Amino acid sequence: MAGKLSLLVGFGVGYVLGARSGRQRYDQIAGKAQQVWRDPRVQEKAGQAQQVVQQKAGQAGQVVKEKVASASSSSEYQAAGASAGRAAGPGRRAASTGSGNRP
């Protein structure tokens, strides 16, 4: 029992002392990070990065829009072909003849 109590007390003292010095170190690191962030050179590079991201996002959006339009027209073609009794479109299997044997 005494061993457990000593362990608990030691843990509590270590936590309190670590928290005090940890807070000071945290404040020191946070202050330095703010200094770096406010540097005009860092702000310039951050602005350039933001422009590149916006440009690439616009390009990606255009590609997605084209892919959706292509997939939509392809699925409409396949649906029209299936309803008219035509052969299956690209990427689709033809209907089974009822042999019951699946590959």
C-alpha cells in the first residue's frame, strides 16, 4: 500500500512541476511561431501557395465536371440501349442465355 501511495504522490508532483515548466516552454514556442508567421517573407510564400492551390482546385473542378458529364452521357446511352433490347454497352455483360453457368 505504501508503494502505491508513493507512486501516486510522485506522479502528482511530477505532473505539477512538468505542467508549470511545460506551460512556459509552450508559451515560448507559440511566441516564436507567431514571430515567424508575421514575417513578410513567410506571408509572401503563404500567399503564393494559396494562389497555386486555388488554381489547381479550379483545374481539378473542371476535370471532375468533364468526367461527370462523360459518365452521365455514357450511362444514358447504356440505359437507352438496354431498354431497346440492344447489346450491352462498354463495360457491361450481355444477358445470360439461361445456361446457369456463370464464369
